[in-house]
Amino acid sequence: MRTIDAGIYICGECHQLNRQIESDEQGHDQLCERCGGQLHARKPDSLRRTWALLLTSALMYIPANVLPIMTVYSLGKGQPDTIMSGVIELINYGMMPIAIVVFVASILVPTFKLVGLGLLLYSIQRKQPLSARQRTLMYRFIEWIGRWSMLDIFVITILVALVKFGNLATIEAGFGAVAFCSVVVLTMLAAVAFDPRLIWDNAEADVT
């Protein structure tokens, strides 16, 4: 049985369980007994807010991959590199471990988060044949990889700070890094805006 069916609301701020007041069945004016936060059966406009953040991050993903993310100077010469060309450049300089980290964190992780969240939202809204358990596993995995989303930005920041040897070798961050940071932040906010309880609200339409 769901908590909403039992007349129990979970506070979104402190996660306190609150009994639904009989005089207010919708819980619009009910406050948390512990922290005084507004109680809602589900996050207000969760799907629309998640879609808005997800589509915005998808738009920012284009300049993040087209604009230069960094420039590697060697012996006074260098050219701006996008994420993919930067990975190739790092491989050419013998930085294979860093190249793998940048490729996974900059290409695979953001792409999976965008596609995964999009499929999750679409399957819930259109009640596609995807079980609630599969949706839950997908959402948990998206949340798990979200903590690694900023890893490549940290790598670039460290490289910019450490690799400063005058004309011998220098690395500078580009505008693509700013766009990519926007993608990371927006996808993280989209995951937070999504209410995973909606997965189980649609469980009766799932096909196992």
C-alpha cells in the first residue's frame, strides 16, 4: 500500500511522516509537524519541471560539444579542442587515463543521463511497456552516475592549474567547458525535480 493511500504524507524537506488532516484531504495547507514545510502528496509539477530542465540541458549539450572545451599549448603552439578532439589530443600526448576519464564523464555519462531521463519521463507519461522495477533501477543508476558528472570539469581545472610551464606546455579552459557545466547542473536539477513516486503511481499500467 502506498503512503498516500494510507493518509500519510512525506515531508520533502526533512522526510518526516505526517498524518493527513481530515479537514484538508488534498494537503495543500498542511504543514510538516517537524520543520513546518509545505506538504504535498507529490512534488508539484514534477514532470513539467523535469522536462523543462532536461530540454534546456539538451540544448546546452550542443554548444558543449561544438565549442572548444580546452586548448593544449605545446612549445608555444596549440589549437582549441572540443571534447572529442580533446580526448584525441590527450591520447596523442600519452595521457590515456585522463583521456578515458574525460571521454566517459563528458560523452557517455551526459548522453546516458539525457536519454535515460527522457525515456523515463516518456514511459511514465505515455504508460509505455516498462515495468516499475525497471524504471526504478534506471532512475537509481541515473542518480548514481550523477555524482561523477563534474569529474571531467575537475580534471580540466586541475590541468589548467598545474600544467603551466610557459611555452613548453600550457592548458586553458574554453567556452565549451562553461556550456558543459550548465549541462551537468541542469541534468542534476532535473533528477532532483523528478518525483520517483510517480513511477509506482503508474505501476498498474506496467507490463512485466
